[in-house]
Amino acid sequence: VLSAILIAGAAFSALAQSSVERFSRQLEQIQRQTTLQADPAIPVEQRTLIDYGGYLSANYFLIQDLNNQTHILRQYDLVGYGRINIDGVHEFFGRGTARWQDFAPGDSFDNEGDKFDLFFDRAYYRFDLQRYRAAYEGRATNDSFVVQAGRQLAYWANGLVLGQVLDGVTVDAKWGILSVGLLAGVTPVHNTVDFDSSRPHFDDHTFRGFYGAMVGLQIAPSLRPYAYVLFQQDYNHDQTRETGIISTRFDYNTWYIGAGSTGTLGDQMVYAAEVVYEGGQGLSNSFSTAGGTLAPIDQTQEEVRAWAADLRLDYLLADTGRTRISAELIVASGDPTRGQTSNTFEGNTPGTRDRAFNAFGLVNTGLAFAPPVSNLMALRIGASTFPFIQQPSLQRLQAGVDVYAFAKASPAGPIDEPTERGRFLGWEPDLFINWQISSDVTLALRYGVFFPESGTMANDDARQFFFAGITFAF
């Protein structure tokens, strides 16, 4: 009986923590789509530019979790930024946020209730050698060398492997058709939600390092190939989870070798392709349920051997509404020996290679379902347009739709919520509206509903996601 209680309790805890991690990804996806960017180009001929401003956004979220419980959140962000730019050579930029999250009673995902937070999501210094030579030495060159140090967004390729805010240094250089990018950084400890939601303090104390290099070639507008290597170092291995008689340690160190290309196909189509192989080592699961009894087992370091790919196509119609038709295919390997595709607790079986792809990127996997890119096949077909381009008051209103179909790459493998053996997971339509009402006011609306596949998903009730946000810039 005690074993059954512990198993049930551990399963319930895993679902709750998975909801927190998924909720974080949903919010991050929305915020990156809707946040006003404060990065205008700075003419070299200007001497010193001091630029500052901010915006206030009021957002409303209605989210149904994987148990079909509805959560309502009202979120208010007051964002301020400042920039000092000297000759286009030296740039100091900072952006800070005061955030108030007001959950309906009992609706917070981590049961901690309403939250107030102050944080900097950007704070960096940038040096541009090309502009230095032009401003101070009078030499014009097409080669470039840019160093940026501080808190910044690191987003590589299509975002399969890396799409994180890091504290670190990046170098971007270009000589003729050759470009090189270097990266060394760590996650902001208290502002990063980890992919492994079974780890203690995964949502408020995550410390991982990233070190890598990317090489690209500008062969032609239709062909811009690249290749990269990225090393991820887990600095959270001193943490332990105690679940009854089960003690779980955490250590997941991986490397990624990726390649791909961006470019055009004809005059109206653009593409972006990325394929990646993941290697490294991670600790195995910490318990066994053989014979219906929960028993601790020794964790072992096992090899990670996984892969993923992403292909995007965008076709631009030559119409006044700037209509765009898009398609995207995401595939990431899974592991049938795992109990949960991304966690260490209930993770990889000792003595087996870990085939589940897990990384630190952020790609679009929908609003309502929003699965992590692990043991996943996702197809997206979408379209967007400015339907009222001839009407002055509505000409900046963009409307669009995305339709997703989801499946498991390994039918016997798990995802981050309970499923049965099977491949097809369900489908989801998402609708969106972006309306720049005036130069200072922007409205964003999002709605998605996921229809699970009966027989594969343990919970086959439809789940919904709704977001409404208005932003006032100043």
C-alpha cells in the first residue's frame, strides 16, 4: 500500500511540475511574439545617442492544463529600457521589468499564488570593430567583428537547440563569404525555468553553461549553409530529490552538432532548415516498480544519443495584404525505455542509451498543447495577412491562423504527460490578431484549442488557451 501511495504521489507531483514547465514555455512564446523591440539602427555619423523609454502591458491568460483545469492569470508588465550609443561603436543597453502576476484564487501552477518580480532581461555592452574603423580611422570595410558581453538572448539557427537568455559573451565576425560566431555563457540562476521539471527548484534555481561555435557561408541568396557545435554543462548536480525512500541525483551534460541552411527558393519563398545530433551523458532513473513495488536502484551515467530536425517554408504572395503562407515540420527522437521524456526522475532506464532528444531551444509548438521538442513530430500549416490594408484605422491589423498535427516519433516512448502506446496525439488550430492601433498602442489576441487523440492521450478532453494583451509605449 505504501508503495502504491508513493507511486501515485510521485506521478501527481510530476504532472504538476510538468504543468509549471509547460506554462513557462507558453508565456515565453507569447512574450517573444508580442514584446516591443527597442533596438533601432544607430547611424554611424551620430556622435552620442542617449535613448530611453518603456511600455506598460496588461495581459489576460486563460489556460487549461493537461488535467483540463482552467487557470486564469492577469499579468501586468512595466518595462523600461535605456541605451547609450557612441559613434555606433560602443553601445550600452539595459532593459528591466517590474511584473505583477495576479492569478484567480487557487489558479497558480506552483501553488505559490500571486507574484511580484523585478528583473533585467537585457543588460549588455556591445563593441563594433567595423564601425570603429569607419568612425575613428576613416576606413570602410565589408568585414565585421562584433563583441557583446552581458545578459542577452542567444538564439541559434531555427531555435531547436538554443533559445535562452544568457549571461556571457558572444563574438560575431565576417570575412568575405565566411562568418563565425562564438558563445560562452550561463543561465541567469533565478530567472530560468529548466527543461527537467523533476529537479528541485527547477523553476527558480537553474544553472547551466553553454559554450559553442558556429560557422556559416554566404554562397548566394539562395544558399547560406552553416554548421555548429554546442556544449552544455550541468552545474546543478549537487541537488538531490527525496521521494519517500527514493533519492534522485541530477546530472545531464550534453553536446550538439548541428547543420543547416537558410535562403530563398525563387522570388517569393524563403526556407530555413536545421538538423542536429545530440550526444553526451546523463544520470538514469532512480527507482524500479518491478512487481508493483517501488524500490530504489543505483543511478548510472548513460550515453545520450538523440537527434532532431526542423524545416520551415514561407511563401510571400505579391498582394497588397502582404499575405504569407507558411509550413513547418519538427521531428525529435524519443526513448521507449523512459517513463518521462525529459525528466531524470522516471527517466532513462539504467543500462540503456538515452534516445530522447532534449535541448534548450524555443520553437513554435502551438498555444494550447505546447509540447516540448522531445519524442515529437509536429506539422504546422499557417497563413497570415493584413485584410484591411485600404482602411486607415485598420491597415495595421494582421490576422492569421496556424493548424498543427502532433504525433510521437517513437510510438512506445513517452512525452511529458500520460499517454498510451500509439503515434498520433491530436491536432490544434490557433488564431491570432496583431493590431497596431496607433504608434503607441498595440493589441494582441491569441486563441488555440487542442483536440487530443482518443486512445493515445490519457486525457482526451479538448483543452483551450486564450490570451489578450494591450501595450502602451512611452
